[in-house]
Amino acid sequence: MIRIGMLGFGTVGRSVYDLLQAHTESFPDMQIVSVAVRQITEQRMALYPTVQFTTNPDTIVTASDIDVVIEVMGGQTETYRYLRRALHSGKHVITANKDLIATYGETLQKIASAHQLALLYGASVAGGIPILDALTNLLPGDETMQVGGIINGTSNFILTQMSDAAMNYDDALALAQRMGIAEANPVNDVAGFDARYKLAILAKTAFGANVVTTQIPTQGIEEINATVLDEVKRLGYVIKPLAVARRTGQELAMTVGPHLVPAASAVLSDLAIVHDIVCGRQLVHEKQSLQQPVIIGTAAGRYIRVTAPATYEIDAIAQANQIGIKTMWVRSHRATILTDTVSPATLARFEAALQQQIGAKIEIVLPVYQE
């Protein structure tokens, strides 16, 4: 019998337990025997009579009769210490904690390898799709050049409701919370932090890159409103929350946030969580890891919405800053601009020139996704 100890028993933990109980025919030799919780209640013990509950996770991670530790308690520093102890105690570890893996994953993997144990974290990124396995088990000679996709369902749900059901942001968020899709405090999802952690994990798996998550350019969805969605639609696009990493030499162009995506794109449909796992592959003799990659912003076309007292000067400022304008609408003192591909540095100079020369207020800037 494989005996399992679990750290945490919230929504995710209970779901894991229930699924294991419902599929005993597939896992006849596995059983969750001990669970660490913050508080032990009579109701909880009555509902799960075969489980031994404890408020001390150390009793699980150091127990001699526990074979596997499943971590679903969340957190980083304290949780990292528990998982480290579990591995040193000879236990395989399964975690759904993307924050922890993004920060401490490399250290934990070294400990696991030294003890010939498994550290499994596939549930931390796009849990319904085996993306990490796909990246890990590429055919010999294949090299991943790009990873990316929609890897935060909460942001995608909110933007879909705003676009398809004409909801405003607050109403769409409230609906997501009522349905259990968004947390009571949704900042990790809507500000892009969740997707940023996941992209760091993908970059580690795909490129061997040790990425400091705070270096990844990140934008939330809070600024998206009906006006922006309407203008984007008129331009032939929809907005999707993407996380993308492209490799060029020792550089990784990384970005997290809402992007303009062609409205007819079947690859980036609402049903796809991850797309283009491998957008481009090149034949090499040996995979080259990016131990210390240079993190850069992504060159892309940009949707820019500005308020300015002298909108007629925008075209001249764009030309002076080597910005190609594909489309520009001017309404009173507002201008909507769609640019050609532009680097982050050139874009920053253009925005600064708009502000300094004509007192423009930059309302929102979104990248246009390009394969």
C-alpha cells in the first residue's frame, strides 16, 4: 500500500481526496492516510473517518510510514521548508504550488535528484493539459524556441464575459467569484502574477532558464474596458490574456498580459488553455540551456490609446521616433493608434515624446500577438 500524506485540505485538497476515492479501481494500492490542516473539527473527522488529521505538517513530512507527500496548502517560505524536509525524509513530493516551484523549484529538484525521488509539479501549470511532460519529453534533437498561451483561466473568463456578454469589469469579476473561478482576493489572477509564475516554470522546463519572476514584463487586465474592447473589435482583434516566452540566442523575450489576437484565430480559441507549445523547432545536436538568460521585452505591434490636446501632431512625432502607424483614429482629443512592430525601448521613447511635446496622457498600451 502506498501511503499518502497531504498538506492542506481546502477546495483543491478535498477534490484530490474525492477523486482518489472515486477511482479506487485505478489506484487500488494508494490511500490518503494523513492530512495537515489549520483546524481539526468534529464535522471534518465525521466526513473523513479514515483520515488522521493533524495541525502539525512536520508529523507528515517526517513520518516513517508516509511514502508520498501532496502539497496543496499554498505559500512559499514555510511550505518550502516542509517539502525540503519531506524529500530529505525519503518521500516523493507532488505539488500544485506554482509560486513555490517558480521560486524554489530548482533547489527542490536538486534535493529530489540527490535522493533519487520524484518532485512532480505538473498541476502547477495548465493542470488539465500535460504541457510540462510535452516540453520535457521532446524528440531527440528538437529544440523549443517559443512557449506561450492562455495559462490563467480567471483572466480569460473575465475578458470573455466582457467581450461576449457586454459585462463591465466589476460585474464580470463578481460573476467569476460567485462561480468559484476567481478568489475573494483576485489580485494574483487579474494582475498577471499567477501567469507570471507559470511562465517562469514553463521557461525553466522549455529552456533550462532560471528566471527571476519580477523581471518578466507583466500587465494586468484591470484597465480593459468596453471602449477598448469595442475599438479592438473594429480593428479585427479580440483581447486574450497571454503569457509568451521566445528564445533568441541567450535572450528570452518574455511578456505577460492582455494581447490583441486576430479575431478569426482558431488556434487561440476560448477553449484552448495553451497554444503553440512549440511554435518553432530547430535541429540541434544538444539542447542548450539558458542558465542565466537575458530577459527582454517583446517587440510587437502596439495598440495605444491616448488623450492629447494636439492630436494632429502625433503622426509627426511617430515618424521622428521611427514608429510606423498602421491605423490611427482621432476623435476630439483622443487618438487610437495601431503601430507596426516596435521594440520596447523605441515604444518608451515614443510615449515619452508624446507626453513631453504635446502633453499626451497614455491611457492604455497593449501588444499585438504575433507568431
